[in-house]
Amino acid sequence: MNYSLTIEDQKFLLHPSGALFWPKKKMLLISDVHLGKVTHFRKFGAAVPPSLIQKNFELLDMVMDEFTPSHLCFLGDLFHSNINSEWQLFENWVGSKSGTFTLVTGNHDIISPLKYESLGIVSREEYVIENFYFTHVPTKKSGMFNISGHIHPAVRLSGKGRQSLKLPCFFKSPDQMILPAFGKFTGTHILPVKSDNEIFACTRTEVLKI
Amino acid sequence: MQEDSLYKIAENWFEDQGWHPFPFQRKTWAAFLKGKHGLLNAPTGSGKTYALWFPIVLNYIRDNPDYKERHKKGLKAVWITPLRALSQEIKQSAERVTRDLGTSLTVGIRTGDTTTRERAQQRKIMPDLLITTPESLQLLLATKGYASIFKDCTAIVIDEWHELLGTKRGVQVELGLSRLKTISPKLRIWGISATIGNLEQARQVLLGPESVAYHRSVLIKADLKKKITVRSIIPKEMETFPWRGHLGIRLLDEVIPILKSSKTTLLFTNTRSQCEIWFQKILERYPEFAGEIAMHHGSIDKDTRLWVEQAIRNESLTAVVCTSSLDLGVDFAPVETVIQIGGPKGVARFFQRAGRSGHRPGQESVIYFLPTHAIELIEASALQKALRTQTVEDRMPYLNSFDVLVQYLITLAVSDGFHPDQIYPEIAQTFCYQGMSEEQWHWLLNFIVLGSQSLQSYDEYKKVDVDDTGLLKVTNRGIAMRHRFQIGTIVGDANLSVRYQKGGYIGSIEEWFISKLNPGDVFTFAGKNLEFIRIREMQVLVRKSRKRTNKIPSWMGGRLTLSSEMSKLLREELYTANAASSNQSLEIASLEHIFKQQKRESIVPNPDQFLIESFQTSEGYHHILYPFEGRFVHEAMGSLLGYRISLLQPITFSLAFNDYGFELLSDKEVDISAVIDNNLFTTDYLLEDLQKSLNATEMARRRFRDIAVISGLVFSGYPKKGIKMKHLQSSSQLLFDVFRDYEPDHLLFQQAFRETFEHQLEEGRLRLAMERIAGQEIVWKKCKQPTPFSFPIITDRLSRERLSSEPMEDRIRRMAARLMKK
């Protein structure tokens, strides 16, 4: 179930997968997919299950089908390493979709922008639409609301009876929102919560405001 | 040369020293020279090294009658020790023999401490006698042309085999031996073990259960009777002695007279942090001991450790505070007294520590037991009984450790490559893999060659290649290099080295401890107060500090648990609490006021009673059950019962265990009468329920961590080299989730569950315990406040297990209200 949230008078939908949808612009935002990571590990002799490769594409299909965006924007770390065989799968995937694609590049995105260009994907270091400022690494800019990734945020919850849970989350401050990592083969990083933060935790099926 | 004249050489040597060979030494010489394999059961300090170095050298003399004039180079014998700290000691005794008998045999050491230069020299010419560790033996098998190194090897000795037996390093040794049996035709395999319950099995594991070697082997027992006296240190003011705790510092003053009246005293602590604290506190309160006491544990820099060991021999120290690091090897004649702080959790270990004192044959061993909390006195009392009845526990060997096998196969692929058909029979002969099926074998081969069970398009997996002849070989240099680094990582956590900023190595410390520190924090390590500056390339940089601190690194280490024999003794001791004081031991009698307090709120159970207590605190609802069966059985029973209760109602538990009982803690109350009415203690569907409960807890996940590292699924970086391989780092936790969700039948994933079952939960023992409980009356006490029995359990904050049958979303909603905002 999606969580509907208004930021700067704009409605956004928070999806349990970590994707963020901006209905007015029909724009889907996805961060830290880390395609190619499984293959990269396997090339170096670590036998991560190969079935995981397909899983990322299935997840991408799922959110594309649900929101049918006209614009898909990756907020960095789309591809984990230099080119490997997963690039071909990515090419096929992009070819099967319509609409515009943008990549706001991240620290892992070392593949030449020309390769992306040949698929019709525009690479850029930052992206401004109205008063929203999209980056990979969280970056504040005065008068703007920053939407970013990079951190793979998670939150630690604790309850009575010494219970505790760790969950990936959308991490919001007054002028910033950090998206959880979308990729299936990525870790998380627990962020300390301050009083002006809002946390939206992702379970398998729901996004819950904490 | 005739055997008689060979023995004469040895006998003469002993005579020259003014010694007499023990019967077990003579028996071992004879068996060895007849070409037999064997297991020698002899305690530390009994002359076991001479029992085996002698026949190795005598055999060389027999084969080379002109040994005084000519010296044939090349490896003749390998001595494996689990602790590289012991290698110097072993080398010295070997050199004494080789030199005094007039041979030119050379003795060398090859461990993680050996320099690259020395290694390279050894590769050119191996020493005649090589002292090494299980890991370094494995590394030798990863060198090109290893078969020629071992071709004339006549003996391999596995020292302290009981320490390796129940571990994966033991499996590593089993595999190494399976290869050596083929490439060293003249090899004799000998193990040396302290007394354990399953000595006969220890021999099978060493040699292979149905192997030719096993049928040509002997078990020799030293049978050195030793008088051991145990004295409990009973607090003078029992009323104020704490109900919980693990340090024992309260009794520090009682220890001082013992130290002062004895020549050299060893104080054994159970953890390195406890060791640090005791050392610190003695000096704080009794500064006059400065320079007379020292500290010894596994994380302290090697030179310091060697210095301490030497100082014990020179009798220049009054006392040494130590951990299990001084359990093995090293002969310290001058030790007069041993103090055990806190329960040793094992009879064999306790005996061995006791044996550290009065080391000379015929001398009496004295060991003091210092309790860290009141209930531990029951343990002291039970230990004395164990001593009288000679009860010793088993060390359970591993079965089908596929992670170690994967590592071994890649090791062989890295050096000369291997043909599966040739290696399979060797492996199938080992104890560990005797039950491995052909399917599993093929699965493993697929795993190392394809990285999965079927060839996938677009796959770029690279590890082991197959050439035209069917030889499996690693051709990629990077993979070979990473594998060699990985071999040493079979034990433990990620360790960082601690150094002064200006240089100078102090020791190594577990990463998770450092991760809790902020720059500027002061912590105690190696007896020094250190200020944490920063981490640079796997090194913790520190400077000396004058600030006081209460941060002391703790090491997770292996948690020990009571054996079933010891648990039984413990229960029996406890039941005497209800007996007449004339039938009570000193320890039990001293606990009178604790039992009184216990009886005020609850009861002290009789043999026919099973006690359950429940009470509420600010933390939630506590439910404590007391089977008195040892920690592992409690872990199993706790998760089993937690799981069964969670079927009655959606509930989330936090579980804690100790050797006496376990706790189910929840934010909801459990109706214990419903537990009894629904017969939740039944042994029906025991296995199924236990398996399901495992999925609900995190135990297997923790087991998976080691498996992932050993099998090379995760790469831990280059230790000490400080080379970061960030792009290749992933956590075993993440991998565990990935396997659970996408490849649950993966053999290495399954292994985590199997190991939890076989080595942690001990299903067999659980069943027996449940059957015993079935014959008991369940007594449920609703208490107003925590009882003395419950106290050590409910205050355990470290090692808790979790289990839940509630929808995650519900739990989040409840917790959400409690999120602490800063």
C-alpha cells in the first residue's frame, strides 16, 4: 500500500519498494538500484545467487506497471560497476519501455554518459524541477526541497519487552527527503532520528509513518 | 639399526637429564617405530612432546645409519599446533632432541607470524621438522608443487587435538590429512589429546572412521593420576554478595592473601574483558604489586605474551591474570596455585586449569574457585563432585561442513588443480564427510565451477576452470590471491590492530567494539588507558591517556555451556538446598539466605518439580522456566516453547538463557496455565516444531556468518594489509536474506540451520530433558518481584534471541509511539 504525502504543496506517493511517484508530473523517482552488482561479485568469484539479477528488473516492471510514469528518473547508483553482462539486460529493459529517462549520476555511476545517451537516457549531475532539487548525495540548497538517495537509510525501532526492528525507510527532514535503496542486493545504514525528522518505514507490503 | 639400540639412545638421553621415561612414552615410541598411527591421551606438561619427537628422530636415525656424516635435506615431519604462540616452546624441545642425539636435523616454524622472506626460504628448502598451524598447513596445500614437499614426510603430529576436534579448524585438519595420506606414503598420523569423554571417537575423526590408517592405529593413555584439591572462596558477608554479575571483583581482597602466600599464581578469567578489569583493579587497590603481576590474553601483542610466559618460568612474577590463552601447551613448572574466577563451564577445562599448578608429577594441584555471583557457588559444589566421579564432557565433531570443503577444494584448485574422481575417495574417507551423498558432491563441484547449479546465459562467474583433461584449476591470479588470504579467516570476527599513532603495535581488537567508540573516547586495553583517535586502514590509532574510563573491550568469543553430565550434577547439588544442612556442602550451606529469599517469593524446586515463575517489571512481562539443563538445551527449549506459545496467540518474545533456565520476555502476558493445559511440553512433533522455531529466530543467521566467510561467499578484505576492497564487500546478513528469499535450498544456507541443530540446540539432549520434565510436577509461581534465581537471566542484555508471530506492521505501529527522538 502506498503512502500519500504532501511536500511543498505537491502530492507524492511513497511505494514500499522505495520508489517515489510525483503524480502531477507523472514522474517516478528511484534511487540506488545497483544493477550489475551481482554479476560484478560473480566475476570476482563470490557466488551470489544469479536469480537475483532478474529480480531487480521484475521490481522495476512492477512499479512501472503500477504508476505508468511518463518520466523515470534514477537518483544515482543505477549501475554498480563498470559494464558487465547485466548492461545488455538493462538495454533490453529500457528498449521495452516508453517515456523519458534521466539519470542523476552517483558515485558508482562510472559508465560513460555516452552509453546512456545511446539508450536515450540523459545523464546529469543534478536536476531542478520547479522548487525541487534532485541529487544523488543529499545536498541542501536554500529555497529548494532536496530529494536524494545514496545513504540507503534505515531506522531502528524498539519496543517494550526488549523488542527491536530495523527497517529501510524514506527519511524526511523539513527541506529534504532521502529515498531508500531500490536494489535487492544492497545494504542499509541506520540514521539517527532528530525531532524534526519524519520517518516512513517500508515493510514488504506497506509504507508506515513512524 | 635394531630397535633395541634405538631405544637405548632415547633411554640414555633421559638418564643424562636425570629423568625416567614414563610407560606411555615408551609405548608411543614403540608403536611409532612399528609404523603405527595413533592417539596419545596425555595432559599438558607430562612430557608428551618427547613422546613423539623422539620416535620421529629415532626413525630418521634408523633410515639413515650414516646420519652423523650425511644429512638428507627435505621435510620429514610436521607438528600442528592450534595456537601459534606455542610454536616456540615446541621448537625448543625438538631442537634439544635433534641436537643432543647428534643429528643435523633442522627445525622451522611456519605460522601467520612468519615473515615473507622466511617463507620464501622455506619454499626453497623445507626444514626437516616443521611446526605449523592448521591454517598454514592448508596454505602449503595452496602452493604449486606441494606434493613434492611432502613426498618423504614420515610423520604428522596434531597437538591439542581435543581443542581442534569440535571446531571447523579440526575439519580443516581432517581434509589436509586425507590429502597427505595419498602424497606421503610413509606418513604416520599421531594426535595428542587431553582427556575428553569421547577419546575413541577422537581417534576415528583423526584417522578416518573406516580407513586403513584407523585399523593400523593405537590409543595410548598416559594415565597419570593427579591429586586435585578444589577450594571455594566463600564471601564472608554472603548477605550482601550480589545475585548477578560476571566479574567477581567483590572478592578481590580475598584473593590477595592467596597471591602473597604462593610462589606463582595464575588467575583464570572467562573473557578477555574480565581479564583486563581484574588486572586493572588489583593494581588500583594494591599498587605494591606493580611489576609483580602481568596479564596474558589472546589479543595482546605476541612479544608481550612471550615475555610473560618467560617471566613465569623465571619465577619473576607473583601472579598472572589470564584467559584460556594459557590453557594450552607451555610448561610452567613454577606455578603453585590456580584461581578460577567465575564458572569454567566445563569439567575438562577446569581439570586442565587445575593441572596448571603443581606441574611436576606427584605434586598436588590446588585450584581456588571464586564465584562471581551467589548462584555460581552451586556450580563450585557440583564441580567438586565431578572431580570425585571423574565426569568429563565430549567434544562433538562437525559433520558435512560444506563451507570448509568448498574452501579446501578451491585450495587444491589454486595450487596444482585436481581431478574430482581422484579427490572424492579421499574426502569420503574422512569422518566429517562420511555421510556426504554423490548429489551433494556434484552440487559442490557445480558451485565452485559455475557458481550455481545450472549454466546461465549472460553469466560471468569466474572461480574454478575445467581444462580439457577434466582438471579443476584456478587460473585467475586475483582469485588465487584472495583465496589465500581467506584461508586464515576460518576463526572469528573481524579484528583490527591497535597501534599508537607514533607507531608500536599493542594488540588486536574486534571491530564491533571500536565501532561503538567516538574519537576522544578512552578505553582500557592491554592494561593501558588509551584514547581512540581514529581508524585508518584496518588499524585503530590511539594515544596514551590519563583519563579514567569504564569502557573495556569485550570479546564475543565462544560462549561455553554446561555438558549434560555437568548439568545433572548441578541439578543434584541444587536439590540439596531443601535437605538438612548436615547433607549440604559448604557452598550450598553458605547460600542459605539466598534460598530463603527465593522461597519467600517462589520455591527451590525438588527433583520432582519443574519451576516456572512469572512477574512484571517496567520492561514487560517476564516468564522464567528452570530446566537446569545447560545453556544450549535452554536455547532450544526456549525457542521451541516460544514458538508453540506464539501459535496460541500473536506475540513477540525476547529470549534470554543461562545454564539454569531461560526467560520469555514480552510486552504481553502469557497465561502459563494455558501452556500447561495445551501440553506444550510434549515431545510430539518436536523436530518439526524446533525447525519452524528456527526460522522464527536469528540463530541460523548468526551461524551463516562464518559459513559465508569460510566458503568465500563474502570477502573480508586483506587483514593487516589495509587494502580495502569496498566494491567487493557485502555483509553475510544481506546474503542470508538473499538466499532465504531466492535460493532456500542452497547447501551453504541449509548448513547454517543444520549446524544450529547439531551443535547449538542438541536436539537429542532436548528430547531427554523434555521427557524428564514430563515426569515432573509443573509449579507455576506468580511473583511480585524478580527472584534470586531469575536475576542473572533477566539482566542478560547481550545475547538475546527474538521470536514473533505478530504481523510486522502491528509491531511497528506499537513501537512507533516509542521512537526516541533526539
